[in-house]
Amino acid sequence: MQKKYNRKKVYKALKILALMESIMKKIFSGNSDEEVHSEFIKFSRGKFENKYLINAKKQKDKWNIKTSSEFANFFVRKCLEKASEDVKITGVIISIFNIQNSAQFEISNVKQFAGVKRFVINCVTNAKNILDLMNKQPRAFYALSFSVPGCVLKIKAKAPKNSKPSTNGVGEPKADFCSLKTNDKSIVEDLFFDQSDFNEIAIKHTLQIDEIILPQGVSDPVQLRELAKRKGRIIREIKINGNSKRKEKEFEA
């Protein structure tokens, strides 16, 4: 008997982020939950180098952090949770779904290409309105820039590049998609969960997807893609204060 697929239950699970942690911290902590599964749906079998890039410098009582696109949604949520007043927000939200009926804030323009919608944002709104939409549409990509107490966040207003297996001859990308200046120690402790003290640090991850575990009793292609698990390992390479470290973690998500 074919297992009935309930899309609403999947999205409901994604909304419940009891532990608001970055994907890498969850994996290395052994907490591969539904959010991690959702993040990895886009990866096929293969080796994916230079993912989840992070560069950071400590400047007196704050940190200057730059990352690749994978941290965009995490930063937006973490920073907006600190806001108690209206916030000036600019950027774009990328989604295959129409978010206009769910968004409780102004959308300046909508562009569409190949089924992907690009919602242009340039408005002042309460932080809660953005967070509510993130709960309703957790798989959208929130490339938003704003300033709130303790955080100045700038994210490039464009869609991230598709995840493809690494090939020889491809140059190493830069950690320059997201830029965050913050004095929020909880963000720093999340990103650098295995490093207690540093002045300058750079981290990159390699994802080795060895196996795609398909659900039994499911034949629909959309369901297969949604429910299939990725199994493999992640290599975390760290350069901290001039020294190099390397860690590995097996995962299934």
C-alpha cells in the first residue's frame, strides 16, 4: 500500500523551529531534523565543495561576518527576532509559490522566470510580519537587508546559484553573499560552535552525498524527491588565527 504523502505536515514540521540553529551546528550536534532534510533536498549524489562558507573578524566588541548564501535565512530570522519596532527592509524574496496573499507587508514588484518568482521588497514593516511569512513559507529564499539593534545585515538581492557537484578547474567562491556586523554573541556561538576564541577565522564545508535513500511504497516523482533522504558526510575545514583544523561528521537527513 502506497504511503499517503501529506505536504501540509511537512511544512508544519518546518515551521516548528524550537531550536533556532544554523544547519551546520545542527548536523555536527547530531540534530538532523526536518529543517536539515529540507535544506538538503536540492543536493544530488556527489561531492559539493566550498559550501556554507564563513569568514569573520573580531573588531573590539563586535564581529564582522561574511558568508555564502546558505546562511541568508538564518541571519534574517535571528536578526529580526531582536527587533521590537518597525524595520526598513529592502531586497528580494525568491519562491516558487505566490506569497502575496500571505505577506502582511508591501511588495514593490514581482518578476517571474522559469516558474520562479522574485518578489521585490522596499518597505517599512514590523519584524513580526516577515517572521510570520518565514514560518508560512520556510522554503522561500529571503535575500533581505536591514538594520536592527545589534545587527546590520546586507544580503545580495538575487537568487543563490544552484547546487551542482564539484568539477575540476572551478575556482573557489568567496564568502561575500551575506554580510553581518553584530554584537550578538549567540549568533557567533552558533556559527563557530567548536571555536571558543579567535580574532580571525575562515570556515568552509564539503558535502559528500554517497547515497539517496528513497522511501518505500512511493512512486510519485514529487513525493520521492520530497521524502528521499541524503546520506554521507560533511568535512569542516577551519583556518583560525593562522592555524588549520579539520573535522568530519556523518549524517543522514
